[in-house]
Amino acid sequence: MFTPEQVKPFITHADPLVSNAAIRFLAETYKYPQDISALVLEKLVAAPRKEDVYLHRAAAFPQTKITVQAMLHLLKAGLVTGNARTFLSRMLLGSDPDLLKPVLEQIESLDEDWHEEAAERVRVSGLADEWARKLFNEETAKSSGLDYGDIDYDKLDFLVGELIEREVLKPRETIDELQELYTKEPNSVRAVYLVQAAGRLKISYALPLFYDALKSDNDLLAEQAADALVRVGSDEVVEKLVQMYGEEKDGFLLLSMIDILSRILLPASEEALIALLEKEENFTRITKLADALCRIGSEQAPQVTKELIEVGYDKDYVDLRESLYVHCVMTGRVLPELDQWRREIAAEDEERAKKLRG
């Protein structure tokens, strides 16, 4: 099974398939080595096509004074444009307010909207605890009833993180409020963000609520419940998900459970994925399980995945050649087909790009 330290160096790998897989792995497992952003920026500088780097996965990675200055330089010099510039700005604005405060003028020279957001984060960080809590209450109330496209997720994420860091949101009172609100208004924005808070606080006695919320028709709530289960990430979570998998009929939910298991870095997760694959008969879920074994770094992945590539799998769901290629590069395993697969993938990508260009 992969460890964060094993995957981290591959962020700067020359092949974007490999480097992006490394960024995704660390982002989805919530494993953030302290120098992770420096490596992402190193990759960004070296990349011939900046838009190919998975900056959208890196917004929550921790920053330092050096990485903040590096991002400002890249943005000022116009070395990053288009969507890559937007995603890089999210990394910058996601920095700790103490890092943003000294560079507010530099941010203002780049973009007034960015400056407004950065200045607000700095202002909030200076509020007394009771006022910060009041602001969170106001923002969740204000977002109630809004269309999802109109909700300021970045601000709510920041406020939750700020209150947790200050220990204003405490485990006992958080779960008490969440349980009461979940009974009355499970789809409310406040309930959704209290689920996020409970997950970030790793409140194990909130697990029954997370399992229930995972089944919600509300995509935002189900997504936060999945993330919360990954953050708690225990053998108990793995055991319960396996039990639910055996009882559940909803195909989308079953795929979500596989995804969660692939993001929990425990031996029990790998064992569960292998056991589920041995019993699974659904074409798409077999494909998903093989992909999950590749992503988690299982020693069983090459044999299983290579066989599926040869006999057939759900190619519309995921390209297992990519999954196994990345797995083999990261583990140092050599397969004679790897170079051929990589050439085929590149040719298919180029063909798709041509069609999009008309």
C-alpha cells in the first residue's frame, strides 16, 4: 500500500499522468506533507502545459512564506494563464491569513476581487471568537435556500477551519447541534457544514450519522459525509462500509463506497477492496475496484488489472491502462506493455483534442 511519503516525490514526475495521480492521492486522502505545495509549484514551473497540472486539487495544501512569494511571482509575470491562473489563485487565497496579511498590496495589484477575499480572511482571523462564530452563523443562515451555484463554499470552508483551529467548535457541542439539526433539516447548509466540522474534528461517535448522510439524495451532504468518513478513517469505518456494501442496491452509492475505501490508507481497506472484488459481478464495479486497488497501491493490483485489460472492462467508466501504468511507475514494477499503453493513451488524448478543436 502506498504511503504519503512514497507518493510525494512523484508530484514532480515528468509524465502528467503520474504527477497528477500523486497530487490527487494526497488531496483525496487528506495527507498533506509540509513541503507539498513547493513540489506542486516546482511541477507547475517545469510543465510545458500549465493547464495540465492538477492545481484544482491543491487548493487546500498548506502554504509557506516561500510558496506564497513563488505564486505571486508566477502570477505577476503572467507565466500562468487561463484556468491554471484561476486555480493558482485559489491556492494563494487558501493560505493562512498570517501569510496573506503581509502581501495584501501585492494581491491587490493582481486582482481587486482576490484582494477583497484575502482582506476579508485577514479581517476574520482578527475577530474575537464570539464574532467569528457569529459570522459562521450568519453565513450558514444566509446560504439557506440558495441554489448551490450561489453559495460561497470557499468562505464557509474557511470559517469552519478557522473555528476548529481556535477550538471554538468543540466535539461535544458540534455533534449535539448536528444531531438535532439533522433530524429536522438534514439538507440545510448548516447541517452540511456541521457534518464537515464533525469530520474534520474526527468525531467517531458521529459515524452513524455519517453513514446515514452518505445515502442522502442531497449530493452536497453525501459528499461531505464521504469526506468525513475518510477523515475519521478507522478499521471500524472500513468494516461498516463493507457491511453496507453487502446490503445496498443503489449502484451510485456502491461506487461511492469503493471510492471511500480507496482513500482510507489502512491495511483493512486494501483487504476489503480485494474481498469485494472476489465477489463482485457487476461490470462497472469490478472496473472501479481494480482502479481502487491501483490507486491505493495494492500488490494485488497488477495481476487483477492486467487480466481485466486483456479480457475486457468498462472502458467508459475508467481507463485501467492509465491506472495500472501509474501504479507500476510508482512501485517500480516493470510490465512489457507499459510503453505501448502510454503511447496508445497519448494518441487517444491527441485524437480527442483534435475533435474538440474541430
